[in-house]
Amino acid sequence: MSHSTWQFWTPDDTTEQHLYRNTAIHGSAITHVNTAAGPEKLIEQVNSEIAAAVEFGSLSAITRGAWPLVLIACHTHRLPVPIHFWTSIPEIDEESVVSFENSVAESIS
């Protein structure tokens, strides 16, 4: 599609502060996606971008095992899904989710 561009989106060091409320522009767009070189090169580029975008692993929803919150925030605020989800889905740690839910409930009350 010559009239379209492929883009990747990754969180940056300001994403944690803004992702859930969409209070400012955050994250990084990778706009030079090499689709013409074939699928192997595209997969190589995706893996390279994932390795470089370490901020994803430090998002509180990821560290606490509540990774679906990242997907919900992206959907709600019309952000692309971080490319980290393209290759794997993080493990859900039940204890972390319960702890996270309790801390959210305490902050609301």
C-alpha cells in the first residue's frame, strides 16, 4: 500500500507517567519499518526494537503482572499496541495482581 506507512510504537521513560490518563504525548514511534527486505529482516528489526526499548519492562502494570492494563490503556487512548506484545505475552503472577488490586482499592478509598 503505497499511501500507507508501517509504524511501531514503544513506551519511553515518560510513558509510565502518562499512559493510563493520556495526559501528554509519550512513547516513541519507529517509522522506518523495512518491509521490502522480506519477513526475516522485518522480524529481525522487530526483535532489535524490542531489545532497545527497555522501558516497557519497567511499566508498573508489567512489573506487577497486570499487563492487560497496558492493552486497555492503549485501546482507550488509541495508541498502538507496544511491539513487545507481538512476540510474547507476559506471564500473569496471581499474587502480584491481587497486590496491585489491593493497592488500587486503597488509593481510591
